Amino acid sequence: MNTKTLKALTIAGSDSGGGAGIQADLKTFQELDVFGMSALSAVTAQNTLGVNGVYPLSTEAVSKQIDAVTADIGIDAVKTGMLFSTEIIEVVARKVKQYEWGNVVVDPVMIAKGGSRLLQEDAVKAIKEQLLPVSFVITPNIPEAEVLTNKPIRTLEDRKEAAKQLYGLGVKNVVIKGGHDEGQTELIDLLYDGKEFHSFTSKRIETKHTHGTGCTFSAAITAELAKGKDILDAVRVAKAFIHAAIENSLGIGNGHGPTNHWAYRNVRGGDVK
Ligand SMILES: Nc1ncnc2c1ncn2[C@@H]1O[C@H](COP(=O)(O)OP(=O)(O)O)[C@@H](O)[C@H]1O
Ligand SMILES: Cc1ncc(COP(=O)(O)O)c(N)n1
């Protein structure tokens, strides 16, 4: 019995609606038996219909939150979500190196599903040049992978090329998520570990309640890495976790509702090959 309490830190934005951001991350960590902590990058006034306001925190606030957690508690894995600006990305990259974090999961949040910008356009460069070289895995959705590689992604072959290109920026593993593959009845998340590709396939669930799916997915990867799982097993659990969360969504709000972060505990394993 592993008596050590495993701990994960999320460095991301607050989603007042509770479905994405640090709220999704902390709920997911908890469901996977990992003690969750958070360093906020920004506060958003948000619900299932969209984002009504974005209020970034100062670099000092981000830096001090990270230091406070690391100095006293320590972490076994960390994820980044919404980071908003070049300045905040630079702080985070500096902390990764200062604390010699190994299990760093970068979810390159750029645009909320409602269309609001959560990352300034000029900050993409900092993700590529400063954060990726010191990260363990990046988990872009298809539009984010297109921005990061500056190439359109239409086919599975395009996705493989994009994964290789992102790997070339220094990150150890790349997961290109398939949720935005419109019109497909099967969704494929593609993992590239520098040597080979692994596909995680599931049926597309017909629902509009997919708010925070990427946050939840990357938080599940983070929690599993905190437990010492390898990337393959971490992604496998995350895929099952998010599938259960979407399949059993709660129908909250009048727009894109959140997923069900406690579904996985009842349907462990999920419908994933
Ligand atoms: N309608 C859906 N049915 C089943 N799985 C989905 C659906 N939408 C997204 N997913 C899964 O949720 C995870 C997050 O993917 P995606 O929605 O593309 O991320 P993001 O929220 O960053 O846009 C992936 O594992 C993806 O396959
Ligand atoms: C604070 C915050 N972080 C991330 C997302 C992305 O979630 P989604 O892609 O489901 O809109 C969000 N909407 N809000």
C-alpha cells in the first residue's frame, strides 16, 4: 500500500462556472486520489454560455503561489492550463527549471469553446521556445496544434507530422486530441513518444456538454504521472476518465455544460480500446 500522499499542482485560470480551469483540474486530481493544489494565472467570469471577463494575475502573484506550494508541500506532477501572456509563461518556465520538475504537462489553452481568447497571440512563441523544451507532455487539440505548427491539420497523417514537429521543439511526448475532428463518429487521440505512435480511440458522444474536456483530460494525465505511471498508462486512464465524464454529463447551464468529474469512479475503465 503506497502510504505517500501524491500531490499535483495546476497552474491555470479560474473558471467561475466550475467546469474548466483549476476547478476541473482539482476535481479530477481528487477523483484520482491525488492531493490537488493550484496557482492561478488568471480569473475568468465564465459560465456555460461563454466568457464575460478575463482578469490576468501579476507575474509576482503567479510566482509567489508556486513558491509557496513548492517550499512547504512539494509536488509529484504539475500541469499548465490557461497561461494568458508571455510574461506568465516565462515565470512558469523559470520555475520548472528552478525546481527541476520532471512531470510537466502542458495543455496549451488558447481559445475557450465559446470563442474567447485565453492566450494572447504573441504568447504562442513563448510556449514553443520556453515551455516546451522543459516539458514532459503537451496535449493540444487540433486547432491548437495547427497554431503551434502553423500548418493545417486535416488527416491523421497531418496529425502525425504535427506531432513530430512539436516533438522537435523539445517536449518528450505529444498528445494531439481528436475532439475537434468534426463529423467523425470515432475520435482518435494520438500519442507520439519520439519513437512510435499510439492511438486511443473512442466513439464520439453526441452532446453539447463538452466544456472543460481538455482541462479534465490533461489533469487526469497529470494525476497518473504523479502516481509514477508511464505516459502510455497515464493517457489510457485519462481517455477512460474523460469518456465517462462526457457520457454521464450533468446537463448544467444553458450552453456548453461541464462534464461529470465523478463519473469515472462508478464506471472505471470506460469505453476505450
Ligand atoms: N463528443 C465527444 N465524445 C467523446 N469524447 C470526446 C468528445 N469531445 C471530446 N472528447 C475527448 O475529450 C478529450 C479532450 O479533447 P478535446 O475536446 O479535443 O480537447 P479541448 O477541450 O482542449 O478542445 C479527448 O480525449 C477527446 O477525444
Ligand atoms: C479558465 C479556463 N481554462 C480553460 C478553458 C478551456 O476549456 P474549454 O476548451 O472547454 O472551453 C476555459 N474555458 N476556461
